[in-house]
Amino acid sequence: MTATTKPVLAKDGVQELPLTHARAQLTTLIEDARERDTFTALTVRGRRKICLVTPEWYERALAALGETDDA
């Protein structure tokens, strides 16, 4: 059995995890966001490609930018 790669907490407080390891942990990462307000950046070769955030956080970010999600 292969050891599970754990997310690493970056200096900005966002945990990072290589995208190749995220699939097996996706449920846990989503629970972290919903229940613990922990955001995760999925990375490729050490560079952030996408972040998992809650819908509430996304809505607040849109409001702060003066935009709406009426697409």
C-alpha cells in the first residue's frame, strides 16, 4: 500500500497538495473546506493551479469585487 501524501501548509495559510495526489483525498479536502475553513491549493510541479474554497467564500469574493454570479 502506498503512503498518502499529506497537504503542506504554505506561509499564506493555504494548504497545498500536488494534483496527482488530490483525487484519493478529495472528500477529505472538501470536508476540510466546509467544516474547518481550510483552503487547499492543488499544485502541478509546485505551482498552484486551482483552489478549493466554499461557495460562501466564493460569493463573498464576488461581492468584494462588486460582481455577481448571474451567469
